Amino acid sequence: MRIEACTPADIDDWARMRAALWPEEDAERLHRDCDALLSRCEDRVAFIAREEALPLGFAEASLRRDYVNGCETSPVGFLEGIYVEPGWRRCGVARGLVEAVKRWTLAQGCSELASDAFLDNQASHAMHSALGFEETERVVYFRQVLR
């Protein structure tokens, strides 16, 4: 397995996996966002895992300078999204992707890596725990539409 920073040559595979991770989002917008992410590489990164030419998964991370729940420093590396193709789960792909994100985060001068998951996404909670993340807090967001 090879893990490398995404390049323009990876966009089609990367965008397809983004659409699998975030199916409620517009697939065309997710594809366009890949270009935008690559052009802002100073504070964002994406990695793709491959076996030969076969895409296995991806991870995206950013530097967050605002408050990040449960963290004590700023900026903080933030795992924005991670996806592994179903047939490659539990094979070390996510671990390899997170290790790449950790190396990038450390190279940016950060001492913390954070992430989040929806409250009911037990599979994501288990993955984060298996990869060394610790739960820091649970938050429920509210809003009120003003007219």
C-alpha cells in the first residue's frame, strides 16, 4: 500500500470516494472542491491510499485556528474526513492515512490532532478509538431561524 498527498491526477478517484463518504452532498461540488483544496495546500492536505493503481481510501485534514472542542493549543490539526473502501476496511488503510495526517500535522508545528463524528456514528467512534483518539466531549448544536 502506498499513501501520498493527493495531486490533480488523483482528483477523479478522490472525488468519487468523497461522494461515498458524504452522499448527501452534491457530487459535482465535491469534485470541484478537490481543486480548491489543492490550491490552498498551506493549511489543508489530502492523502490517498493506493494498492498499485487501485484507490483504497483518502483522508483530508486542515489547520484550525479557532477553538477546537477538547483541545488546549492552537492551531490544531483536524481530521476533516476519512474514507476507506468497504473491501479494504480493517486492513490498516485508515491507520496509514491517519499516520500521514499526523506527520503533516507535526510538520505544521501542531501538538494536537482532533476530529469529530456524528453522535450516532458508532463505527466512526470505534475507528477513532482504535486509532488512538480519545473522546473529549459531546456537543449538541442548536439553531433558531430569525425573520
